[in-house]
Amino acid sequence: MILEFGKYKGLSIYSVADDDPSYVIWLAQETNTDVPLDAIAWANDAMMEPDYEDLHGDDWGCRD
């Protein structure tokens, strides 16, 4: 599904789910957009996973 409106117009719902999962959840709950169930699940999973790069920077785990 390619979004046809809004700030993510032209992008895949799955790429948005990776980058801004809360937007996909909002889209499903607050609009009349028919968001695929697997995209909602994808967004929920993305919200649950920590962003390790944000937590540790570029050098997490490297002990040279």
C-alpha cells in the first residue's frame, strides 16, 4: 500500500511503519483509511523494539 496523502505521500505503509510506527497506528485508528492488518502488526512490532543506534551510538558492542 502506497500512501496517497499526508506527510508520507508516495511512501509505502511498511516503510512508514519502520520510521514512524505511531503514525501508522494513528492512521488506522483515527482515519477512514483501510490500513492492512499486517502493516498495523509491523508498526506495533517497530514500537516495541528499541533503536539500538539511539541507545548506544555508532560504537555499541565494539570492544577493539
